[in-house]
Amino acid sequence: MVYWCRQKSREGKEAPPINSATLSALAEPHRLHIVELLIQQPLTVGEIAIRLDIRQPQASKHLRVLNEAGLIEVKAVANRRVCQLRPEPFQQLDGWLHPFRQLWQERFDQLEGYLQELQHQREEAARSTDAVPNRTKPEHPPKETDS
């Protein structure tokens, strides 16, 4: 069963839907690693199996899940199957993640402002401490007397 998840941004705009099959397919570590490999270049099933250090039937199983989720496309070239990423699901994922990035950026901006204010207060305190002479120490040390 495939679900489409929708969310609203802080401005009330509806974010593009994300297919739950995309998230489910990417949740498995081998499949996520396959996607990371395919970012660099298209690869054959055999090349993927070698790079993941798994048997070819295991690689084919993972590739079938990625293909059914629409994340990759597989093309037959002679007797080989070449896999490559499809951009559309990742564009949808990027659009779905945008409100989260925006939220965290706002929080980081607030944190940065708070840290700058703390730094300013610390510098002001240091300046005011430097301006007031330290009264606990005598200005001139006592003279030594010959006894």
C-alpha cells in the first residue's frame, strides 16, 4: 500500500506530496547505499553487487524494490541491466523536505543571534572589568626593611 504524505509549511502553503514508498525504500541500508552509488554514475546489477559485497540475487531484490518505488530505472543493454536514478522522486523529496530545512534555518538563525548577544555581553563585561582598577592589591608593594 502506498501513501502520499502532505504537510504544510509555516506559511500555510502545502508542500508537495511525498510517496511513502520512497521513504520505505530508502530506509533499508543496502538500498540507500545503492542510491548513493548511482548518484555518481549508472551501474550494472553485477557492479552494484560487487561494490556492496553481496550476491547478485540480493542486489536484484533491492533493485526491484527501488524500481517499484520509482527511484531507479533499469535499461537492458545487450545481456546486462543498467540501473540509473530517476530525478523526479528526489525532486519530490527535496520539495517535501524544504519546510523542515526552513524551520531549522530559522532556529539556527535564532541560536546565532543569541550566541552573538552572549558574546557581546561577555565583551562588555570584560571591558568594564578592565576599566575598574583591582582594589584588592596594593598599588605599591611594601618596601623591604633591613633588620
